[in-house]
Amino acid sequence: MSDIAIKVEHLSKKYIISHQKQERYIALRDVITDKIKHIGNQILKPISKNRHNPDNEEFWSLKDICFEIEQGDSVGIIGHNGAGKSTLLKILSRITEPTNGTIKIRGRVASLLEVGTGFHPELTGRENIYLNGAILGMSKAEIKSKFDEIVDFAGVEKFLDTPVKRYSSGMYVRLAFAVAAHLEPEILVVDEVLAVGDAAFQKKCLGKMQDVAKQGRTVLFVSHNMQAISALTQHCLVLSQGRCIYQGSTEGGITTYLQEGANISSIYKGSPSLLEPKITRVELRTSEPGNIQAHGEPMDIFFEISTPVPIDGAALSFQVYNSMKHPVLHLLTQDSELPMCREPGVFHLICRIPKVRMYIGRYSIKVYFAERVGGKKFQILEDICPFEVAVYGQTRDYYWYPGHATYVEEYEWQVAQINQDSLMTA
């Protein structure tokens, strides 16, 4: 394995999920009865103690994962929520032990996983820098030679002697990334915690990871942002339900990931009520398959409302939230503008956005359905119909960088050349 940095063979990770019975009270007779039953079972069926406990459920976060990563490779690890990405990184970072399988790692590993790992909350920023360096096997002199560069990159000079438990999430991530990237590990593992930082810091992080890769070090990068994955990595692993379904080029990995996205529902389905109006269906109709919406292309949002009794002044609105759960769009219709629910029946509404101008990223929808007069709320649907806005045919990748904006307005530039002679005589 002279040129292999990481070799994983038949890796699996199992968790036991306990399902405890929910009871309002337990009487003394119930305790006595259960104890007698337990003793009886042990006498009559002593082998039963090794049988499956119906109150516990096995969950395999990873199942039979195999792959190799060569030294100097930049590898993206992608997959939808629950695919097993974070579990894999924790095992590679030696935070979690696998249930089965073997892992061979050549070199020191520095990891930036979820906020809260890697630093001791009671120690100051300065102390945590030296602690992490010591964990990586570096001498005090080696850490000191990188200290100023780390502090400058993180921008936390004023708070170096403050316990990190008092840091904001943004400050914490800035320092954690600076430590992980500047202490020169052979392998850098970065989860999608970069979403916590602002746009300028995200750009610095991606630039630093590119520098690390150019130095011949190995980079593992987890992200839901395909533009960032495409810009930073040459190879890709795609995880789905705990299994590795693709290993190869980044381009092929992104295609596989988007095809997997087609299986994630962009449709909300509800049940009608006999007493009041209800939204029974919300369907997002994106321009591309796999719940992908191309920037600048039209998108439709379809609503179905079941109305058992007439109401006067129905109002329907929805907000689009980005991945940080900040609203970026709010659209509203009222009964006066578009008559609906004035008599019993089923009503279909379609909201068309002719040109989606939201910035690249992941989004979801929150729907409000209420009575305009009196303000009675019939329904609030949160975090439904997830989708991703992407850009196609754009050659300037730096223009579309995550976090730079939430919305792109239509615009045009005008330029006029001033005659140089007129400037000389002015």
C-alpha cells in the first residue's frame, strides 16, 4: 500500500435503537407479574436471553463499504441525508469504532466534523491549538511555527485566551478549520460544517483545501453543494442507505447523486378533513430531474385544497427557506385575487415562478393556509418539498460561490469611454 493513503475493506457500523414502552403508570401488581414472567421464562427457556429483544432495533449506518484512496487524491463523499457520510468520517477519524471490517490509514489525520468535536470547551483557543497539534504528534516548536498563520487565518486574535465554549459557532468553525488545515496532516477530513461560516470564510476554506491538495496531501470533503465538490475534487464516493453505490470520477459521482435525488419526494400528501379546509397535496415541479431547479428557468408549485365547508377570504402563502433556514422568498394569494374555497369542493392552484433567481444552494418550503378575515389558521406545513438550485452553462465558477448571495436580480451593465483628449483639457 505504498501509494495508498486509505484502504477500507468490508466496513460496517451497527447501532442499536431502543424502543421503550410508553405507559401512563405502572402498578405494583404489574411489576410483580412481569418479574414472575421473567423468572418463568428463564427457567423454561433459558436460551431466550440470547434471542432478539423486540424492544431493540438494529440499524446499520454503514454496510460492507470497500474503497481505496491514493495519496494526494482529493475525494468528495456525497449522498443524501442518512446515507452514512458522517458515520464514515467519524470512523476514519477514529472517533467511532466500526462493527465489522478493517481500515488501514497511512499518515496523520486532521478532521473538521460537526461543531463541538475536536476542541475542549473549557480550554482557550490558544490551548486548543497546542492540544490539537500534540494529538497530531507535532512538537511544540512545530506548532509554534504555524501559530501566527493559524490565528491570522481564523481571525480570532482578540479571543485567543477565551475558553472556546464562549465562541460563536462561526468563530469555533473558523479556528477549528484553521487548526486542521495548517498543522500539515497527511490526510485532511472536512465535513459540511463550512456552512456555518460566512461567504468570505467559505471561500478562504476552499482555497486552503485546494492548496493542501496541491501539496500532495489527501483531502476528503463532504458536501451537499455540487459546485464545491466539482471545483475541489477529482474523485468521488457516493453513499446511499449505508452502502457505497459509486466510486470513480467526480463527474460520474455527481450524476449518480442527482439520479438518487429523484427518489426523494418533492411531494407532500395530506388527508382531508370533514370539518375545515385542508391542503392535501403540495408538489414541486422543478426544471430538472432529481429535484434540481436550474437558475433562470421556470418552476411550478402545485397545491390541492380540500374544502368540506365554504369559507370567505381564504389566504394561501408559502416561503422558501435556504439551508440555514433563512427565508429568501415569500409569495401570497388571497381570495380576493384568486377565488377559492367559497363553496365545498377540491381546488387546484399553481404558482409559477417564470425565472427562478435564487442563488445556488438547497431549499425547502413552508406553507401557510389561513382565513384572511379573522386570521384563523387552518394549516402550517414546514420543511417540505426539498430542492436544489443549480447553475448550468456557467464557466465562471467563482461567480457562483455558496453564501455569496441569496438572490440574483436581473441587471445590465453600460460602459462609456471618455475621450482622453477631453480629459487632458478639462
